[in-house]
Amino acid sequence: MQPAISLYRLNAIIKSTLDAHLDPAYWVTAEIGEFRDSVRGHVYLDLIEKEEEQITAKLRANIWSYTYQGIRQKFTSQTGENLRGGLKILALVSVQFHELYGLSLNVKDIDPSYTIGERARKRQEVIDRLTKEGLIDLNKQFELPLVPQRIAVISSKTAAGYGDFVNQLESNPDGYRINFTLFPAIMQGKESTPSIVEALRQIEQTLPETRFDVIVVIRGGGAQADLDSFDDYDLAKAIAECMLPVVTGIGHERDESIADLVAHTRLKTPTAVASFLLVGFKGFEERLNTALTRMDRACRNSIRQEERIHKDFDHRLRMVASNKLTRQSETLARRVSHITTHAKHVVQVQKLALQMIGKRSKQLAFGGLEKNNLKLGHLERHLVQLNPNTLLGKGYTRTEKAGKPIESQQIHQGDQITTISLTKRITSTINEIHTYGKPGAI
């Protein structure tokens, strides 16, 4: 069994062994975990390595203030952001071991190009994933209204960019009125991604009652670190799958974020977004005025054309009516002449017929009168012959009973009868009756 040694002695052995066998410095890739500034200007940080989001290695590190000033200036100027937790870096470090404080790393330099490349790699991974899932151009398939009047705005109420956006809309010289509703969200830092995603969800929950035309995501300018959340996959996916067209103006003049890439329309600043909306109104008004001018011109031309057609039609109608009236007058005159001639002929024929009828009537009348005179003479002679006095004058008599001929009544023996001759009336009593043609007496 080896003799026991003190803890300090063991740490001293470790320190001397490391000093003897390690190089003075190593370029190490790692992710910054915790990052702390001290009042003296020194920086204390944890360098970590992850595998599937699980920490597999971790070491304490420090950057002395005189070194940190140069590293920070170079890193910020090239990457556009400050050193912070969550960044992946390529650092030149020396390994230190202290008997009391243990193992640590002293950062001597940081290569900004590695961080830029790592950020680009991660960004490209997100873009490739969105492309594979068909999300890159999904939101662009919406048709942006010519005049979006109802706008859902995602921004921070206190952000200068939001104020610029509102001022630009409300003070437009043409007096266009645009209705917008703010859905507040955190627009920078780690909490910005879930906050913006939640604002998008709230907007979609108000549909279709709110009838928004477009969603606007705006923020003012800021450091590159403040914009990293707009390269986040979850935020990009939420924008791509949104049920309305999304317009971004996140205040970065130089680079295009992934949120810009998947949005329907990308603009640089909130003011540019407001101008874009107002330009749409102006363009629509100009097109409307042009259409009204064309419509007015077309109406005037149409009216003039109709007036010409009407005049031409009226002229032709008058000509046709006049010609037809002339023809009808001529036809009527011919018919009147024909009727007059025919009427005269008919009158002449009827006059001749009447003359013939009159002559014939006279002939018939005279013939009838002569015939009737003959007939009357015959009847007169016949009546004379039938006159009782004529018969009585020839010696005939008439026998009556009570003033009636005896042939019209029954007679009996003892009845008184009167016998009338031309000059005498003889009254007799019936003594005997002989009936001729019938046997016996009545």
C-alpha cells in the first residue's frame, strides 16, 4: 500500500503533470453556457458541449479584462452581436489548474468567423427543414388584398418601431383610414419566439369574426443577437402556416431572417411596412380614378354613338314612314277611284234594273188589275145569281120556322111555318111531313 498524501499534494501533482504534458494553448469549439461580467471587467463563463441537447462536457473559463476588451470589439464588429450565452465559439484557451480552485480555462482569443459560420450552418439547417416540409412558400400562396384595411399588428407597444408604424399610417397626407389592432408580444430575447407564436395563435382564434386582411410583424432595429429569434424554426413554421398573409418589418437593413424568408412580403422597417400599405391604397385610388375616367369616356362615347344611331334611325324612320304614307295615299286614291267607278256602274245597273222592275211592275199591275176586274165581274154575276131575291124572282120560295130555315132544325106536325116568295109571306100549319131519302117521318 502506497503511503497517503494530502489533497493539496495530489492537486500539486495534477498541476505539475498538466503543465508538463499540455501545450500552451488549444483552439477549442464550445458553446457558451453561463456568461457573467464582473465589476472589474473580467468575464467568467461556462463552456459546454451538448449532444442531443444533453450536456456532455463542461469547464469553467475566464477572460481577463485586458484581453476581453480586444476580443469583444473584434467579435461585435464582425458578427454584429456581443458575446452571450447560447453562442457557439472557437476559442483559443490555455489549461490552468489551481490547487484551490481546480481546473479552468483562460480564454486568450475568439475567432468570430466560426460563430458566423456556425450561425449560418444552423440557419441553413432550419431553411432546409422548412423547404423539405413545404413551408418556405406556403404563406406566399395567399393573395394580398389590394387595399388591406383591417390589420393585425404583432409588436411591442413601447417599441419605437411600433410608434413609427402608427405615426406613418395615421399622418398620411391622403387621409386614408386603416384599422389596425395590436397584439402585444416580446420582440427580442429568448422569450420573443414563444411570445410571437402565441400572438399569431391569438389572431387566428379571432377569425373569422375579426375579418383581418393581413398580419404585420414589426420591431425596431437592434443587435444581431436580438434578431436570432427570427431565425427560429418554431417561429418560421408558425408564420408559414398562418391563415393570413404575413408582412414582416423587423428593422434589420442588412440581412434577411428566416421569418422574412417564409413571410408573404418582407420589408426592412416598420416605416417601410406602413409605406407599403399606403402605396397599395394610393395605387388602388389611381387605378380606380383611371377606371372611372375610362368609364366616363366610354359612357360619353356610348351616348354619342347612341345619339347618332337614334338620329339615323329617326331619319330612316321618317323616310320609311313618308314613303309608306305616299304609297298608302296612292293606293287609297286608286281604291277610291275604283270604288267610285264601280259605284257609278252599280248605280247605273241598279237604275236600269229598277226601270225594268218598274216597267214590269206596271205590266204586272195592269195585267193583274184586268184579270181581277174580270174575276170581280164574274163574282158579281155569280153573287147576283146567288141573291135570294133573284131565286125568288124565278118562282122559288123559302120556308122558315121561327125565322130559320127548316132544313137546319127539326119540324113536327102541328108546327107553324112561314113560306116566303118574292112578293108574299104565307103562314101555314104542318099537317103531314114526307122525308126524302130517309124512311118514315121525324
